Amino acid sequence: MKFAQRLDAIETSAIRELFKLLSKPGIISFAGGFPDPALFDVEGIRESTAAVLAQQPGAVLQYGATEGWQPLREGISAFMAAKGCSVAPEGLIVTTGSQQALDLIGKTLISPGDKVIVEAPTFLATIQCFRLYGADIVGAPIDADGVKVDVLEQLIAQHKPKLVYLIPTFGNPSGATLSLERRKRILELAARTQTIVVEDDPYGELYFGAPPPPSLLSLSAQVPGSREWLAHCGSFSKILSPGLRVGWMIAPPELLARATMCKQFSDAHTSNLTQATAAHYLTLGRLQPTLDQVRSVYAQRALVMAEALKRELGEAIEFNAPQGGMFFWARLTQGRSAAEFAKRAIDKLVAFVPGAPFYAHDPDPATLRLSFATADLAKIEEGIARLRQAL
Ligand SMILES: Cc1ncc(COP(=O)(O)O)c(C=O)c1O
């Protein structure tokens, strides 16, 4: 078969290949990017689905508006307001996961050959999705405080990118959080250079201690002219359930209108049943206690993983302990290759993801990502001990 040329630039993700090995019996996996299903509020979701099916069966099982189920748009608007972001229900659309919001951004903004700047490393699916639209992707270096703004400024001047894509809070895979000072500078840069900045924020609610700095969206109110260059993607996947496939996109009206048009040809609208379920769920007052529980379980797992890594791997590895989210981003010292380490680790029945695929170019082969979200404390201890045997 002859496939579209646009597929030529895309490879099956190395991570998917690795996932095939994860069914080995007895394996302890730190490889996934999934939230822990044991923490889903099944009771609250069951109650919400039953309520909307009882109250409005015709509407929730019918076709719906491309922009989203209106009560959910209102619910997301209130949810964002509680986080200091003022956005009217009409200022957002509901998307089929935030992944679709990213796809709509690619579809509406990227022409073949356009430059796009992302963090190095960044979310692999975004790299693949933007490449599908022909983006020429440029990586901007990061440290523990997120993207290095001085370098970003130079890259913007050099490449005049169509957009800059950032995961400012508890990044995937980096775990890093952009400092408040850098956030403000990025908003100033966006306004001054008239560059679209996409803030992808699926993990911001998963903080372990103090809340992270306010989102770029929230801070844009303080930086004149920045809001019109900012798109924000949110999601219930990591705080409620990814299976609902409910995310959202907040963007300037012109961009939102074009994204809505593209969504019409893509999936017409996100499932009314899951949107209405999410909207009802938000009225129950259960999200806060659910989040408290998720935060405290993940915080404990992250702490145990940090201690185990130090104890078992010592000088062989360096990392910054994340303050939230689901991931440790680490680097092997002494010139070790993370891909080779991953193979030996699978033999010892423990899995993680080598870091190279998360770079758009010039990967650091010593890096790796470990998720602490789904393994219990005993498995984390045991898994990291197995890693030592695999060194
Ligand atoms: C940074 C980032 N953005 C977006 C997504 C997509 O999430 P969803 O489509 O489930 O909202 C993920 C999922 O892992 C992610 O890590």
C-alpha cells in the first residue's frame, strides 16, 4: 500500500515496542505513563453516569455540540477560576483528551516546514503529532527550573517559530517545574515577539507539598498582551480518569474557532455521555478529596523512589526529585547507556523508559524516565533493588 508522505517522518514509538515486553510475568514496571487505577473514584463516576442517564438519557446518548457539553464548559470554567484563571465557558472547547487539543493545535497552526520549539526532552506524542503536520522541531534545553529562557529567547529570534510548546508544571518526562520568574519572562517574550506559546498542563494538580507557581494562563493577566498569544490545554485524565477522554483547550477566539472547525471534521464532538458524567462529577464535591488522596499516595511513592534510587544506585545515577506529577527523570553517570541498561533491567524483571525518544533531536543517551504512579511502595523498593543488579 502507498501511504501518505506525511507518515514518512514518523516512526512507531520505541516506547510502544518496549511495552510489548511488559507482559512478562513478575515484571515491575516504572515504564508507563498511566495514573494508578486503584485511585479512580469509581463510586463517584458510577453515580455520575447513572444520574445523567436517568436525568437526560436522550441528550447524553445523542449527537452534541462540537464546542462541548455546555454544563461541562461551565464546570471547567469554574474549575479554572478556582485556580486563578478567568475564562468564560465560551472561551474554551472540550476535547477528546488533551491529546486532541494538541492535535487541533498542530492542524490549525502548523504547515510543512514550520519551525516549532519544544523542551528537550518533551512529551513524545506531541513530537510525533506535530511532525505529522510537517513541523521542523527544535529542542530548547531545560534544567530543574524548566526551560532555559535565555536560550529560548535566542532560539525564537533565530527560528521565528510558529509556536513554542511547553509543559511548565511537573513535565513529562522531565518532572521539572518552570520557576515563577521564568514563567513571567516567557509571557513577556510571547507578547514581545508575537509567538504563540502552548501551555500543556495535565499534571499541575498533582503537587506533593506547596502548590506549584500559577499557570502561564493565570499569570497572563499580569503581563499585558500575553493572553492573546497563549493556548492552554487541560485534562481530567490524571486527576479523574483517562478513560473518560475529557480534556479542554483555552485559546484566543480566532484560534479556538478554527480548532472547533477542525474538530467537526475529526470526531464531531467528544462523547456527551462522558462529558455529562464529568460535569455531574464536578458538582458532587468529590474531586477535592479524590485529589488529596492521589497527591498523598503519589508523594509517598515519589519519596520512597528517591530514597531507593539514592540507596541502591548511588553515584551511578543523578536526578532531581520531582515536587509533583508522576515521573523521575534521571541520568546515568560514567557514560552508561540507558537503552542498554533498560535491556538488562528487563532481564531482571524491571522496566523503565530510556530517555532518547523524548528528544526531538540530539538525544542524551544516558537519560531515562521512571514513573512512580502505579507501583506500590514494596514494588518500588523491590524494583529499584533489581535495577542495581542490572547496572
Ligand atoms: C504532557 C502530556 N500532555 C498530554 C497528554 C495527553 O493526555 P490526555 O489526552 O489523556 O488528556 C499526556 C498524557 O500522558 C501528557 O503526559
